[in-house]
Amino acid sequence: MWYYFLITEFIKHLLKAKTKLGFGIHSPYLFPLVKHLQKPVKNKKSIKAIENKRKKLLKNNSSIKITDYGTGSTKVKANGTRTVKSIAKYSLANKQKAILISKICTFLNPDNIIELGTSLGITTAYISTACPNAKIITIEGCPKTSVIASETFKSLNLTNVTLVNGQFDTALHNIIDNIDEINLVLFDGNHAKEPTLRYFNILKEKAVNNTVFIFDDIYYNLEMYNTWKIITQDNNITASLNFFCLGIVFFKKELSKQYLRVFY
């Protein structure tokens, strides 16, 4: 049933999505953002280094014990023993999506970034190289995965990333108590309705006018899709962009309430 819905939604997305160059987007704020996403990447050297690290992870046959407080991957069991290469294959954002996220970060140039769900640290690395002057806090629930993520950051010489190992609820409360504002959040650690909405409500308390929230895998399952729709209708959210692979919501008061699909 879900796959039929997914196919239908994808066709709808293709028919309704704005073009790559942003034609049909009339907002003077959103148009340059979407247009920027179509530009070639500039930090090719950094991307090559990150992708070389990904290749090494994809060849790593070591097994680690996974502690997953979220929904895990759709293709492997959430908890138990897994090889590093299986995590790299099934749980990491692919290169295209990681580049999309990095381009969004480059355009927005946020100062304070929070990532929920570090995994092996590849997406975090993309964000770090896109925003070298930003303060990035990334949270990972699994202790063993956190160790590998730390090794990823060290091997890539990333100095603006703070990795927090712990459950999201506890970590988030500790973080927001010591931060004045949040400029960008990437939600990529739990795809269930109740916890996602809970994290959203916690983090929006520190949102300011230029804050942006990115939700990965908004079509992960029906529960996540419905959660995404609820969030876009929140009174604090103005514009929303649906890229199908992920969604972005804006708190910017100057934007009118709008929901746009974008082809990428």
C-alpha cells in the first residue's frame, strides 16, 4: 500500500515541482536559494576527501553493536550487531543528497547548527566543510557509531563539530539551555511521529527569524509523511520546500504561507 502511495506522490511531485532554475517561484528570498542549488559545487577537493572516506567505510567489515533509539533503516534491523559497511550502505545520505544539504547550508550560512542523527559522520562532514565558521553540534544515540563518527571527523580535520553521544531528549535539553539561538537543524535520527514532533517543539523555542529546519526522508513512511505535513502547517512556519528526498521549513516572518515542491 505504501509503495503505491509513494509512486503516486512521486508522480505528483514531478508534475507540480518547480523547475531547477527556480522558475515559478516568486519569492525574492526563496528564488535565489533554489537557483543557488543548481550551481556546480565549489569545494570539490573537500567533497572528494569525504567521498574517499565513505568508500573506506563501505569496505569496512568490522562489526559493531548498534543501539538505535529511532526507527533505524528500512533494510536492516534497528538494534543488534551490524557491519560498518552495511551502515554506510543503508544509513548514510547518498552523495547527491549530501551535496544538496551542503549547498543549502552554504547559501544560508548559519552560525549555529544542530544535527539529530550523526551516524558515521558523512553528512556532518558535508555540513562542516560547507560552513567552516559555524558551530555544529551533532547528536548520535549509539556509542559505537559515535566512535566511528569521531574518527571520521578526525581523519577529515573537522574542527567545528561537537559530537554528543546520548539520547536526543536529554541531549537537546542540555544543549538548548546553553544556547541563545539556533539557525539550522537537520532532523535525521528518528522517523516516527511522536518523537519528531517532540524534537520540533523543543527546538523551535530557540528558532529566530532566519532559522531553517531540514527534515530528511519525509517520505520514509506514511507516519513520517504525515508528520511532515503537520509541521508545515504549524503556526510558526511560513514557507516550506519539498524536494521529495527532504523537506525544508522556514520561520521567516517576511515570507507568506506557502508550500512549494522543487525538482532537484
